[in-house]
Amino acid sequence: MGNVRNADQARQQRGKLNAFTFAPLPLGSIKPLGWLDDQMRLMSDGLAGHEHDFYPIVSDSPWLGGHSEYSVLNEGLPYWLNGLVPLAYGLDDDRLKSQTESAVDFIIDHQQSDGWLGPEAPADRDIWGRFPLCLGLMQLVDADESKSPRILPALRRFVFLMHRMLVRNTGYEQFWGRVRYPDMIITLQWLYEKHPSNDTDMLLETMSLLNRHGLRWADYYNRNNYIFRDLDTVRPPITGESSLFPYVHAVNAAQGKQNLLRSAQDFKAYEGKQTMYSLSYLYQAMGDKTFADRCERAAFNALPVMFTNDLWAHQYLVVPNQPIASSLHGPNPFWNTGDQSILYGAAPNYPCCTVNMPQGLPKFLSASFVHVGTNGLGHALLSPARVATTLPSGTHLNLTANTTYPFSNTLHYTFTASEPFTLHLRLPAWATVWQIIASSTSSPAKTYTSDSFLPDPHTGMLAIDLLNTGTVEFEFWTSIRTKDRGNDTVSIYHGPLLYALDVGFSDSSSAKTTVSVSPADALDNGTTSTVPAQAHDHNISHTKPWNIAIDPSTLEYHTSNGKGELRNPIWAYEAPPNFITAKGCEIHWEMEKGVPAPPPGKGERGCVGEMRDVVLRPYGSLKVHMAVLPTVKLV
């Protein structure tokens, strides 16, 4: 009877999925330009684009008939596929497309008779590792509809099996699936709305079962339960055995943000990518401009700081105050990580961040433009790109956005459309003044200014009605912002960019000849593979004093060439054209366990040297940096 009641409730909910505020475009209809194209091609040429060639967790994965895996969760190859599909189709890269297609062909060819996808035996089945796999399959069909006849039946067979498992309360052998189930609901909603069949009742009930068995994120993301204070101050300390661990685990928290639809000491590489994806998804779903602003902050700060310029190496953890990025010696300042936690390498610490390398910018690109209503195109996440799309009204539209944003605040659009349409431009919340000049071939230019032309208060979008062919110039201005942190420290922003103290840069790298799946984690007692010559471990250190306090009243913003051609790679040391100067001085401030100790209190931070000029640069360009700075009065 319980199953009958669930089915009846599901039928009553049919057709009641809430519409998104903005509709995503099909994968591949947005192509990168400018610095974004440079970065994504570096990804293709770097570690992300070559894991299929040599990295055992991908090239020798049990999903492909191999034996190398770092966890019983069997999540390695699904993570990789989930990120490589948008990279391959964003760049229209045939080599990467071939990698994704060969992997998917093998997986579907070896689907078990009851619908199970992947290598587990029936007694050990855990559905979590299938969630990112399904996201990869979903994106592949969105990018290439000709793959539907092969992928959709296999996906549905698995969903039917998952439904039966959830009804029997099986499939969650470990807590990861209970925490990250919103990822699977995204695929189920996509099947329900984009590829309806005679299984809609089952899809709705499966969503309900995932939610019922999952962690209650809505109960956590409220002011009564959310932990606002520094996690290091929580007593007793939160460990893997704590009831709060599923919520504070970095990636869990990033993925849990998706579940808002129902309701800093260190930062992981994968957390940055997953946070970007969750925030872009939330902006499409709910339209709250705050999510878009935060997504850009993650994309332009937390993401680039964790990769070397050639994108052949990454960190597992990044620390906001990090004057040294190398192997740790002695007591470890981080819980449950190894001595390579902040080393830049091909596979430092846990392998999950290596297999997730492709995910960040490709998904940012695919969410950068959206459909608005029946006849509108919106620039949701500002960046250089070109779009070819058909609006729901049937209007065919080609649009190019040329910009060096976030290194300047000017965007130039050219467009050709089969019919008049509305262009929606998201104005960042930190912009104080703005101007738009719209020109069409058959009408005079029209100027819109911040004096009288205001954005939608919820979405932040400025709507401009346009004719078939023309140009739009969008420019906005801002000033330096400081954000207070604990113990009289500040973080410094201009636009979406976080600025950190330039502490110099010294890199002693060493070639990495092999990469192994650690016997402590591997299912096959260790696999070693020869790696490409480009793979290095990087021990990076400061060459200037890092123990600096600044006087915020002396901050001054500078830019040298923000509207011109940018250097490539743009996130190299001193490559961005923007910087901030200030007055500062050295204070007595010590290292503790390989990272800076908490800074001395305001009454204990007198200068130990002369006042000096200091330079702050975009955080993403400084692999060693100080981003949370003590304040001191100097002038």
C-alpha cells in the first residue's frame, strides 16, 4: 500500500515542477573567446585533456575494464566524464569528443542486464558514483541529439533500477549519496521535462525518494543551524565521525547549495568548481542576482589560484594566506590530508581533484548565456563568448561578446537576428554607475544611463529591445571595496576580483616521471603509470616579506591595459593589467605548522620596520599570496 500511496502522490504532482527563471542553452551553442578561449585551450592541452592517455584512474578505470580506482565509490571516471564533456563541446575539440564517446560506448555496451551501470557487484552497489556519470550523459545528449537513441534507453534502464533500490531502501551504502543527491535530481528533472515518456510517475517518485532518504540541506542552510563562525573554533572539533561532517565537508557543502531549491581556513580545488556549478544553476533556477555575483567571484579568484599557468598541475587545498606552497613537513595544519595538501602537482593528495580538473570553466561557459522568456537572450555570467541559438519564439540569433572582463568593465556586443529580440545584460551588484549604447542598422543609437535606466531588482538584468542587426556597448564603473574579516583584518576587492599581497614568486619544480594510485586507497594495491614530460611538482615560495599589515586608507587602484589584448596565460604572475598599491609595514607574525599563524591582535601589531609601498595583484595570479591582511594606521 505504501508504494501505491507514493504513486498516487506522484501523479498528483505531475506537471508541477517549477519553471526556471532562465532556461539554459544547449551545450555547444556558446563558444569561448579571448582569455576564456585561451584558458580552455590550456585545459585541453594540459592535464585535464590528457588524463585519458595516462592517468590510471581514467585510462585504467574499472568503468573501462581496467583495475585502477582510489575508492570503493567508483567515482573517478564519472567525475572526469562530467567535466570533459562540456570542455570537448565548448571547444568543439574532436580529440576530446572521441575520448568521451569511447568511454560512454564502453559503459553502455557493458551495462548489466538489470540496468546497473558500472563495475560493482550487486551486494556492493552504491548509487552515488552514478550521479556525475548521469550528468555527463545528460550533457552529451544536450550537445548532440543524435546520441539520444543510444544514451536515453540506457539511462532509463538505470533509473528504473535505482527506483527499485530506493523503494527497498538500498543503494546508499555510504553517506555520500545521501549528501549529494541533488545532482541526480537534476538529471531526473531533465528527463521529465526534455525527454518525456511513459515513466513520468516513476521519475517523480524517484525524485521524492532521493529527497526523502537524503540529508536535509534546507534544515542546515538556515540561520539557526548554519555554522557562521570559524570552524576551528567549534568544540568539540568536527572530524569524520561528527554528525556535522557531511555538511561541512567542502564538496558536500558546494553540492548541497543546489538543494536550496527546497529550502576559511582552506578551500578544495573541487569545491571551487562545484560551487561555481551550483551557483550558476541556482541563478538559472531562482534568478537571484546574488548567485551570479558569487559564481563570478569563484570563477575569477578561487578557481585560477589553484592551477599552474600551463594547467598541468593543481593544488588539493589553497589557503587564503599562503606565502609557501610546497610539501609540508612536521605537524599537519589540516585534518585528514597528506603532506602534499598545498603542493602544486599532477595528483597531489586525494585524486578526486585531479579527475575533476575539466569541470570549472567549461560549465561556467555553458551557463554564461540563457534564454529569457520567449524572445530574450541574457548574458548571465559576464565573459567573452559567441552564441548561436534559436529563441523559444523561433528567432534565430548570432551574438558575439568581446570583452576583457573581469580585467576591464566594458563589453562590446555585435548581433544578427532573424527578428527583433530583447537582450538582457546582468549588472553586477558592485557596479555604481553604468551606461549602454545600443545601435541598429535601421535606427539611430540610443543611450541608457544609470540615472534613469535601472536593472530588475531581483535578477540584476537590464533589458534592451533590439532590431535585427547592430551593436551594443555596455560599460560600468566601480571602486575599491574592503570586506572586514576577523581580528581587524580585511579582504580587498575591485569589481569581481579579490586582490592579495604580492609576496614575490620562486618556483623550484621537478619533473614527475610516474603517477600512482596509492595502495592505501587503491582497490588493486597500487597502479603506476608513466606521465607526460609536462607534468611537474612545483614547490613555490615567497621572495618578499609576507608578514605585512596595511593601511586601508592608502589603497589606490591602477590598470595599464584593461581594454587591450591580454597576456596568455592571463593568470600568470604579473600578467593581469590591474593592481592596487598601498602603504604597509612588517609586523611580528609567525608561521605555524607550515602556514601563517593567526595574526597578532590589533593592540599587538606594531610595525617592526619602516613604512613601505606594497602592491596587491589579482588573487588568481598569485600562487603564493596573502589575501586576508591585518590593518594598521600609518597615515
